[in-house]
Amino acid sequence: MATGRTHRPATRSRGIPEATVARLPLYLRALTALSERSVPTVSSEELAAAAGVNSAKLRKDFSYLGSYGTRGVGYDVEYLVYQISRELGLTQDWPVVIVGIGNLGAALANYGGFASRGFRVAALIDADPAMAGKPVAGIGVQHTDELEHIIESNGVSIGVIATPAGAAQQVCDRLVAAGVTSILNFAPTVLTVPDGVDVRKVDLSIELQILAFHEQRKAGEEAGPDGGAPVAATRAAAAVAGEGKGPDGDVPAVMPA
Amino acid sequence: MATGRTHRPATRSRGIPEATVARLPLYLRALTALSERSVPTVSSEELAAAAGVNSAKLRKDFSYLGSYGTRGVGYDVEYLVYQISRELGLTQDWPVVIVGIGNLGAALANYGGFASRGFRVAALIDADPAMAGKPVAGIGVQHTDELEHIIESNGVSIGVIATPAGAAQQVCDRLVAAGVTSILNFAPTVLTVPDGVDVRKVDLSIELQILAFHEQRKAGEEAGPDGGAPVAATRAAAAVAGEGKGPDGDVPAVMPA
DNA sequence: AGATGTGAAGTGATTCACAGCT
DNA sequence: AGCTGTGAATCACTTCACATCT
């Protein structure tokens, strides 16, 4: 789930399980909410409920970070916020570039959660010359030609790809060549990257398909053990699953004014 | 990662592992691409490469669906597309509603991958009366007042929440009350739902934070085993992790009593 | 020969349950 | 008395390796 080709051998002594890392942001968010309400301490039980996990898991997760709690009392909210932030690397701020300023790219640029969590949108990049100079989320869009220059002069190591699928690998290659080592990919394609580069993928249609699977199963259960196979046209299925006929793939390239 | 409160005991005989279900859409996409190029058959090795997994895993995954391959030959592309589509429930089309037509909601509405994969956007819903009637992606936005009516008259069972965090739980409750049993949540909040309702979450800032963690570790390894602890201001950390003071800041209060 | 399908072994994550600290 | 921190047990997923079939 995590990356395309990572093979982190977990040789490092500081081996925090991947599953734990994936939950730290969840805890951080819950803790931040408590912090804003000036709650001084919290028990594993309470925090777990707020984060949507069970308390044993939470305690085990925290045990990988160290012993930051107080027995009989709980965890100091502020201290824990700091420790998790540090662990996640959020005490520095990360410049990110977003490539592909269509609907989705614009949504990402406007997403408030970035700025407030240690990330800074260093640049918005799009291949369409007509987009160049247009302000999106208060930042002028730059042309793809500038990509390498932007990456290097800003020391960007994290890139977000929100281009159509057909352009994604090419953009990815350029990002990596320019020095980016972590990529968040919204395009519905498998990206190939060299060792040492992390890729995480977010795919809207995959999430929906997983929901559909469970939804179908619910319906099937009502009707009895045999899910009442919808026989239907074998041929239809290929069409159902088919990509749009668009020039290249899914993600819409343009954005309305 | 899957759901908020699912507890599917996998009692059903047809127990396909969750991890396998999560990969089926990946295989389906790769197969669809092959199908469009009129490739008749594919080996586990080839398909695995196209989907970005290893071949043993793929074969094991397929073994849960049945024996759809031919030894010595491989898998029939069209047939497999059909089988996976059916397994995922994509041979019927699912009406979905999208609630919250901001940047992200609009991006989702325009996302071509829905229509082509068994999903149909039945309605776009927003709380802002000024949005009502405006066409987004060719569909007129409807006001939240219509929510229950829309759900019921269209038989919608899948809802997408793209509202600000503060509104998400309330929207979720209404969706569920009206009959929605699967929710894809883009708001950065933990949703509480009754048993039998599935929730999947997509959270942009969480994905970035996970990348930041790995990115930091890469940087740390160059510099030596001890990541050079940045002592710094303990106070600063709370700010770093804190929500922006924006109009409707992300994280709402903790659990209601 | 060449590929699938699958028991068995291995690895990783979750849950249990309780010892140990405050 | 209460809550953390953690070994041990359990469960889930992955990988191996090879018997089996075309």
C-alpha cells in the first residue's frame, strides 16, 4: 500500500512499523484539537476514541516512540504533540510543488491543511501555457519548463502529481531527476521510480470500488448466501470497467474559471 | 485503515481478504488497459508488473476468486476483467451523491473515472444557497434541504463527503438516516457511524505527513544514526501542528457524550 | 516447457492481559 | 486505584517453493 518500490529493510535501529507511522498523523490531529481546547492531559482510552482506534493499539504505537506517558495519569497533550511532530518531521517546513493545476490541483492548492501542518506550497506547475501567470490560491501558476529550476532553487523534495494519467510518468521522471525524493500521486497510474524514492498513491476511483465491493456484499447477504449472480452480458463488463475514451485517461486537465 | 467501525467478522464463507479486495481495482485497471490494446492473454508475471505488485501475490489474490487462469498459458484478459468487475460489484451502476461542492467536490464531480467504472453521479449537494442551480460538471447543484429526498428517490447507497470538517459529521448522520450505507470521507475528521455502515477516508494531509516522515529519515541517514535532535522550542511544535485559524478550522471537538 | 494454484513457512500487525509505576 | 508499557498469543498478510495441469 505504501510505496511502489521501497524495500526499506528496516535495518535501522529506530524501526517504527509502517502501520504505526500511518496512524501518527491521526493522533496528531486529535491531540491538536485537545491542545486548542487547552486540555492538559489525556488517557490512552480517550485519545484512542478521538482518533478512531482502540487503546491497546495506541499505547503500542506510542511505545515505539518512547515512554512519553505517566502511569496512573495519561499523556501530556503538549508534550506529545511535540514528540509526534518531531517524529513525523513536521518541525521543519517542507516546500512542496503541485504539478497539474486542473480541478484537483486547484483543490489541493487551496487545501488549508497543508500550510498549517509543516508544508508550504512552493509552486504550482502546469503544462498549459494559458494557465501560466494565473493566480490559484494566491500563487501564480508556472509553466512546466520551469520545473527543474523551481525544484532546485527551492530545495523541494516532495512533489504532488495531479496531472492526467498520460502525463504522470513523464512528470515523475522530471521531478525525480531534479531532486524530488517523495511523490504523492493522484493520477491513476503506477509510477516507476528508482530506489530511494517514495511514492504514495491516492486514487479516488479505487476507494469507491472498494466501497462498492462491501456494498454489494451487504445487499447479497440480505438475499441469502448465494449472492444471486447477475448473469447478464459478459460483454457488458468490459465496457463497464473501461477507461474513458479520452486522449489520455481520467483526470480532467482543465478547470473552469 | 478501512473503516471506522466495521467489525466484519468474515463469517461469510466467501471470505476474500481485505488486502486482496484493495488490490482488485489495481488489477482491473491494468487489465482494462490490456483489453483496450486487444491483448488476449496475460501471465501473472506481466500483469503483476503492470499493476505494481509481485506475481506470487497476484496469483494468491486471484486464487480467492476462483481458478480463472490456464496453466502454461496465463489469464484471458476479457474474462478476468469480467470476473473482477463482477466481484467488485461494478456490473451494476451505483448512483452516488457528492456533498460539499467546493474545490474538491467540483474536482470529484469532474473526475472521469467515476462514470467509466460503474459509478454515476446522481446529485451534487451544497449547503450554500448561492450554489443552488449552478451547473458543475454538467449537473445542477442542489441544496442540502433536498438531501433526504435525493437519496431516497434515487436509491443512493454511496455518499461522498467533501465538506469542511465541521459539517462532516452532521452531513454523515443525515446521509445515513436517509439510507446511505457506504461513505467516502474527504473531510479531515473521524466519522462516527452505526454498525453496518462502511466509511473509507482519504486525507491529503495525512498522506503528506507520512511522506515527510520517510523524507526526514532519508535525510537523517546521510547525517548518521542519531538524527541530530532539534531541541528547539517545545512550544513551537504545538503551533507547527496546529490548525490554521481559518473560518472553519479542521478539527472539531472530540466525541460528543 | 511453462504457467497456474496452493499448502507451508515466514513476517508483520493487532489484541490480550497483566506487571510495574505514580 | 488507575493507567501505562509490553511480553506473549493471535490473527492477517506475504512470500516461498513446488505439485499440478495444459
